[in-house]
Amino acid sequence: MARIAGVTLPKQKRIEIALTYMYGIGISRARKIIHEAGLDANKKVSDLTEQEENALRLIIEKNYKVEGELRREIMQNIKVLQDIGAYRGIRHRRHLPVRGQRTKTNSRTVRGNVRKTMGSGRSKSGDKT
């Protein structure tokens, strides 16, 4: 069972795909790590030897921020933006889109502005006139 940076990699997957289960590692970074370790990308996690696992673990821990460390850094960056009163920090604090997306039609549920189709809130009258 390969366990790297607190994440158990799925045994039946190829190394290339299994590494993407870690927060902070996408497909391109996974390929780069495998190339650095000198492994075959098509090899399954269950076929890895102990030395190959250690090589992957060493490369990831030495060169990349992943999982908790990366999450902490991102949260700290957001906190700095909020503390200095930057526009992006204010948007984060209000749980609104940060990167310039429109809010008139999208992000309604986040803003608490849920509109329904016309007449959906009306109750039907029981007696006819």
C-alpha cells in the first residue's frame, strides 16, 4: 500500500493517475514527478517496489507543497488579503465571486438570492368562482 504525504494511493490505478489524488498535484505535475523518479508512467501502484515508493515520496516531500501544507498556505494568503482590506479579501469575506464573474444571474445560492420560476410559490385555490 503506497502512502505518500498522508494520502493512500489507490492500488489499481496507474502511478500517473494515482498521484493526482493528492491535493496540489495535477496530471502535468504527476508526469514531471514520475520523470524525475525515472519510473514508467503506465506502471500500477500495486506493482511499485519499496525503493520506487521511497523515490516518489522523497521527490514530493522535498520539492513540492502538497496536502495540509498547501492548504494552510492558501488560507494564509486569503487571510492576508482580508486583513489588508483588498478587494479580493472583501469578496472572500462576503463569499462572493473573487475573479470578476457576474453575480446578476450566477452565484445566487451563495448570495442567498434564490429565485424560482413564475408562479411556483402560489398556492392553488380550492374553490372555483
